[in-house]
Amino acid sequence: MNSIKIFLLLAFLSSFSISSFSQKPNITTNLDAVWKFGKMNDSLLYPAKVPGNVHKDLQRNALIENPYFGTNENEIHWVEKTDWRYLGHFEISKQIFDYKHIEIIFEGLDTYADVYINDKKILSSENMFVEYKHEIQKLINLGINKIEVIFKSPITTALPLWQKAGITYPADNDKSEEHLSVFTRKTASHYGWDWAPRFVTSGIWRQVKLFAWDDLKIVNVHITQSQLNNNSAKLKIYYNIYADRSIKTTLNIDCDKIKTFTKEIDLVKGDNNQEFEINIDSPKLWWPNGMGEQNIYTINSSLIFKGKIQDSKANKVGLRRLEVVNEKDSLGESFYLKVNGKAVFMKGANYIPSNCFPAEFSDSIYQKIFENAVKSNMNMLRVWGGGFYEDDKFYELADEKGIIIWQDFMFSCSMYPSDSEFIANILEEVEYNIKRLRNHACLALWCGNNEVNVGWENWGWQKTYHYDEATQKLMVEGYKKIFLELLPQKVQQLDSGRFYFPSSPISNWGLKSDFNIGDNHYWGVWWGKKPFESFNEFIARFMSEFGFQSFPEIKTLATFADKKDWQIDSAPMKAHQKSSIGNATIGEYMAREYKTPKNFEDFVYLSQLLQAEAMRIAFEAHRRNKPFCMGSLYWQFNDVWPAISWSGIDYFGNWKAMQYFVKKAFEPVICSAVLKNDSLRINIISDLNHPQKVKCKFTILTLDGKIIWQKTLETSLKDNANELILNDLLEKYIGKNTTNNIVLMMNLAYDSCNLVSDFLFDKVKNLQLQKPDIKIKIVENFDGYSVKLRSDVFVKNLQLESDNEGFWTDNFFDLIPSKDYEIRFITVDKSKDFSKNLKLKSVWDCLW
């Protein structure tokens, strides 16, 4: 009798459990709060923007001047030493309030913050790079609720840590005596860098969300490839699901609506790990830009109860085999990437944050970044270790555009603490970001840090900072603990199979023999003051940093300096040049290559040419030495603020001369000429992953258009080819003509491509340039204008300018005598008379 009662009771409880299981779907929504901010313990509050930060909120309320203008940076360092308070009110609807669980999610808090809901403290943050979440269902009311975030100064908070450590770490880019940046897990370049101002920010820098759920939620989805060939792809999908109670449910997996997979699962209360395997027939592979299509599959995972979706996740994956090959070989130590079995020459740049205040980012800015990368024929960006782990949108666009990502962990140019609290903090950071990014097809590798090892071994920190043996031992042991143990272990645990190496560069640039070993940051040009031609000599297996500075265009300069300050040595100009050797070094190299310019505007123009020509030499040298060298990532892709820097694209997205040279040097197929030991050498280099027939026409002519020598060549290039097609004494081709009065024109044609490039045999300052007579014809198109040009003599670096907003398809280009050119100006701005405001400038105008 008792057994019957127990059976009936269990049946009743089981029925109650099933019937009480929620059929409401989980909800995620942005926290729609009205925010104000002010100094801590100050009753005066001002309107605030979230996501945002203190500096920009102060500016928006006219409490500080534009931080980017003039020398204003120096007037607002008080902000970093102040505690701030953000107060908001938000409404909880009946729909949300009726859920059993309501979590608040802070996707980014910068950095030391205490969070209160209705005057109850719910969490504290100490890491800008992680997400914080907390259950608030029992703390909130139906209707209006109060949220308060107290930001403690990153300076006064870190100061006791420095005092306790008794060590000043070698963070030379931190523009303070104590170098407090190493103690705080936030963007290192906020403390200053040799291209960045010092704005040590605080604020709610990423979105705040509410997540409402009743009985279960998908916490994480990890997708790996266990098999991939032309016939099939086998994917393993690992789920972490949290259940409020024990329950049976259905896991449904939909792959691009092509196949649906279903699995009944039993969940226990708490964490549940589930594994699923799916097969995709005849998979379409993901390729990097320039090699094929970026095929993306969307995998939708849903938890279903009684036909209702309770929770779901959508993950986009690209199917590809991506390997980083870094191993000993007969030449030293290789470093290159293979995609789908093919070695790929990496063409790209180092990417830094696109704003000093990251909350000011938008999806449109990210979209522009990747449009520019594709336009520039790139296939890789390195996310540099002194910035931050970028927003999800960044990596989604990299997947879509075929831009492979080299991802640094956020450590750069200093040794770091290794006490237990610091280690625990970075463990949380590393785990969060690996899990967030590991499903992306674009992600090639994890690098432990930027220039920490090379700095310790070569930059003399030990002597500069007078470290004793005990301190040195402490720092080395800390380095090993973080970069040789903790990080590789976490990558192996959470992203097994992804390449990890502890520090970039692997080799230093001081010794020629080092260039045979792994990746290299070559700064012989610029910091070492070596001639541009040294780029032809110092070739690494993979060049992951090299660069040269230039000024941005006048319109950009005008955003931070009045016209009276358009002088190299004016205070605003110095404030926006953060390199210790900056403007003087540009001037020194300019004297080597050009004559003295007539005015400041010409100096700005020539600085861009100087940068562009230097980098062209480097790009082509790297490609001519394929497969010994298999990567060319220049410093730097973009700017963090309007400034004089190494960037090819300025803060406002304007292309400098260098970016047009990047585009040409990174074309899939190029001709590259160089003079070596009085011999003219010409290579044809192809990065295509298939054979290609090409037709080349080479012409040497005088600067006034007289043809001296011509040769036409048709050949079939193998895939990924690098062929030396000419190697002969120059004098055989030019006779008694002098090198300062001739130019080599190279026409390269394949498929629908017709590329024209040229090569000079002397420095620009020695050329026998003549005043050109340039014929111009302008044709208006639906998307802008076409500018047709023809010159009677050789024109060096013709710049086209317009007051209309738009984009030139080419600029700063040379004109070969009596050759027709057509350049398009893409614009929707027809507000001004284009033909009247079109301006032309060339080297002749500046120096002759």
C-alpha cells in the first residue's frame, strides 16, 4: 500500500515538474537606463552616455576642452586621479520581472568599479578585458530601479600595489615615474605610447544588458573541426548548459537550414556539458582574401521544450585547415601560415585601437577598417598587445572579409607582476577571451606578448633600472609563469590545436643572423637611422613589424592645430608627435632623399612620399624573397587619434600616400625591380593559389619620353610563384644615358588586370625633372567623377585633391610621358564644383 502511495506521489511530482517548466523563451535586452555622472561625493551630476567614458562625458558637458586639440591633453591629467560616479535609473517591465532569473551583464567596465543595484553592492571589477555578470532578480522592483557604478581612480588604486612591490617595472611607454600601468589590466596605451597620448580612462565602455531566464540557458558553444576534406566535414560541438533543475529537453542543431540534427538530453541541476557531432557533405571551404571565397556556415543551436524554444545560440563558422609552421629548418627557423594545405604569404599590418576612447567605436568604423584592408589587398591584421581584445563585430567582419587575425594577449613592452592576485586576474581574462573568440575562422594564433622577451634580452632594462639579481630573478620567474606556463596551458585547455608562441618577435634585429629565425621587428630604418635600401638587405622569415612615420594631410592637421601653428616645431605639432626622435628623423631622411621643401604644406606632402617610398622598398623586398620570407606586416595600419605617426590611414580614415603604395605592393601579382651590384633584377611574384599566364612589357625611357629599351615577355607562373626573369648589368640597356634621367616602366597584364608600375635608378633629389604640361579631362559618373590625365614629361608622385568628400581610387602616382591615365573619384558629394576645386601637386611643384 505504501509503495503505491509513493509511486503516485512521484508521478504527481514528476507531472508538477513538467507542467511547471517554463515555456517562455529566454530574453536578452540592452539595459535602457538614463545615466548621469559626476565626481565622487559631489552632488552635481551631468548627463552621461553609456557605453562611454569620463573624458568624453566631460567634453560633451563642456567641462573640458576637446582632448585632441592643441596641447589640451596636458590640461586634463587630473581626470585620471579622480574617483567618478555613474548613476542610472531603469525600468523593469512585467514581462521581465516575471522570470525566475534576471542577470545584469557588463560587457566591459574600465576598470576599478563597484556596482550597486538599489543601493545593494553586487560586484566589483578590476579588469577592463572581461565580462561581469550578476543575478539581480531578488534586488529589483517592478518598475523603476536604481543602478550606481563607482569608478575608483586607476592611478590611486594602483599606487599602493607599486609601493608594496617595491619595484618600478620597465614600462617605458607609461608616461609617469611609477609605471603603474603594469599593475592594472586595462589598455596599456591609455598611459601613453610613442604614437598615443595619455588618457587614462574610466567608464562603462561596453554594453550593459539584462538576461532573463527561467529553467535553463546555453552558457557556451565551442565548435571544432575533427575532420575536413573535399567530401565531408566532421564538426564536434561542445555545449555548456546550465539548468535550474533536473529536466529533459531537446537540443536542436540547424546548419544553414541544410541539415537538422536533434538530440534528447537529460540535464541535472547546475552545469551540464554535452557533446554533439555533425557531418557536412561537400563542404565549401573558407579562404583568406585573395585566395578564394569566404564561405561561412551558420549553426543555430536551440533548447526546445514542448515545441517551444527556451534558449538559442547562433554561431558562424568557416571550414578551413589553418596551420602556423614554426620549426627548425636548414635556414634557421621558419614562420609561415598554411591555409587548406597551401602556404600563404601574409600581407597586412599591425592594428591598434582606432580611438583613445574605445566606447566611441561603432560598427560603421569596424566596417570601414575591413573595407580598407580588402581594398589594400591584405589578408592579415595583427591585433597588437598594448590595446584591447576587440569587439565581437571586429572578428565577425574578419571572418566575412577573409582577413586572418594574429591575436596578441594584452601584454606589451614590459615585465609584469606575478603575484597570486595578478595571476588570478589574468586567468579570468584569458579564459573569457579565448572562449569568446575561438570559434572564429579568422583566428590564426595566440601570441603571449609584444616585445617583452626581446626587451628583456636586448634593451638593457636591467642596467637602466638598476635591478639587482634578486629582482631580475623575480621578473624572469614571473615571465616564465605567465608566458611559458599559464597562457600556453590555457590555450591548450580551451583552444587545443591553435598555435601559441610566447612573445613576438622571436628574433632581434641587431644581428644579421637573427633574421633567419622566426618573426622579426625590424627597426633599423627609423630607430637605427639606416638607409631605406637596408630593407633590401635585412629580410626576416616573417616581418611582423617595420615602419616609418609621416604627417597626416592638412585637413587632418587642421582638426588639432590652428593655421598659425602649422609649423614643425609648434607646441600643438610637438604634442601630436609622440616619438622621441619623430620630426627630426623625418627631416633627416627627407634631406637624404629630397631637396628642402618650400613651405610647411610641401613638407607634409613630402613626408607622406618619404614614408610611402620607404615602405614600398620593404614590401617588395619581402615578396621578392618568398619563400624565405613569408609575411609582411607593417607598423601601423591606423591611428588612435589625429597625429603624426607610422599609420597608412589617418584617424579620420583618410589614405596617406603610403596606403596607395600598400595597395599596389600587395596586388596578387606584381613586377618588382631592384638594382643590385650594378645589375637590374626584375622578379614576377604571384600569391595566387593557381597557375597564371601573364604578359609583361618592360620599357626604359628618358624622363621626357624617349624610349631607350623595350622587352615583352609572356610566361606561365606556377601557383605561389616568385620568378627572377631579368638579371643583367644595367649599362647594357641604358648606354650613355645617366641614371638620373631615366625610368623603367613595367606593364603587367593577366586576366582582366592591367597593372602599371615604374622604377627609378636614382634618388628623387637627383632627378632631372622638368615642368610638366598635364592635360586634364573630367567626366561625371553616377558614383563620382573620372579624371583623365596625360603629361608630356615624367611626373613624380602626382597628388589629386578635392574639396568634395570622397575617395580616390589611386593617388600620389607617377605619370609616364605620353601615357593616358584615368583615376576615379568616388563620391556622393556634388555640393561643390569639382572641376574648379580639383588641385594637382607633384614633386616638381615642391622642389623645382
